[in-house]
Amino acid sequence: MAFEFSDEEIEEGRKFFAQSCEFQLGVTKLAALPTDGIPEVAFAGRSNVGKSSLVNALTGRNTLARTSNTPGRTKELNFFLLGGRLMMVDLPGHGYAKVSRSEVQAWTRLVRDYLRGRVELKRLCLLVDSRHGLKDPDRELMDMLDIAGVAYQVILTKSDKVKQSMLEETANKVRKEIKTRAAAHPEIFITSSRKGYGIGELRALLTDMAQPV
């Protein structure tokens, strides 16, 4: 079933994401993970999928998460605290380019270990470029999430960069594929950070995962 949000829920999400959102720490080892019990929502995706742009669009800030044309710039788990009630976690991009094999292995191991048994993690947002659809690196991460039992949400990004017919075709292919996935939500979000498409609805969804007041 598709997500449906009332005007009140979308407004609540807008207000929540308008609150202070501050970088807390960058984690390269599990021992450094926060222990305050605040709910977490993680963002993952292939390099250059628009992950940093989406985080910035959600919070209405242009420089919260750094954007770059260099794949693999995010080399740690970056934690951002929103309104004192929700931790947003920016994960290293998968499908890296121009980095050593040892670096890829280290980042992959860090992400895998983070996903296993992290009770604070309420959902992982898996970002997929609307122009390309699901790729093997995405499927490898989904395999990991299915095994770990981590609920994840597929979010198509850059929807403004493709024709409507191609967008619908890609969306339908993704929906069909994730139906076989144990931990995937059956519906997807379609977004554009540049145009603002789907941002209000995604805010509403994530606000519902925040720590109660």
C-alpha cells in the first residue's frame, strides 16, 4: 500500500525537521557508537546517488551533510542529532570508486557490524538513483539487511532528471523486486532534493520514528 499522510502530519514533519540539527560525531569503530538510546534512521546508497543532498533537503540546510563529486568521500558513520529526538546516520556510500580495496573492506565491515543488532536503528533509507534503478551493490546491501532483520525503505532520488514514463517504469521494477525481500517496506518513496518532490512526506514518516516528547 502507498503511504498517505494528512496535511497535519506533513506540517508536523516540517516543524520537526526545522529544529536544530547538529553534527554529533563520526564513527570509525563500533566502540565509539552513541549509547544514549536515541532512535536512529540511517541513510545509505551508492556513491553520487544524492544522499547528502537528500539529508540537506530534509533539514532545509545546504551544508549539513557535505556533498561532493568525489565518490566515497564519506568514510565513517556520521551522526546528526535532530531536535534532540532523532539521530540521522549518514553511512559510507557503497559501490565506491577510486579508493583502495582495503578501504572498501573496512567500510563494508563497519557498516555490516553497525547494522547487526543495533536496537536504536528504526529504519534504513536505501537511496536509489531514478535514472539507474537497483544495481548489484544495492542488492548486496539488501541481502545484508534481510539477514540482519533491519527494516529498510527504498527511496528513489533525482526524479526530476528522468521522464515521467521512465520514472514509472523504474519505480514499478523496484516495487516488483523488493516484494521478495524480507525486510523491505513494500512501497517506495519518489523524491527530488532539487525540486522538493516527496520531501514533506518523507519528513512525516521519519518524524513518527523520533523519540516521543
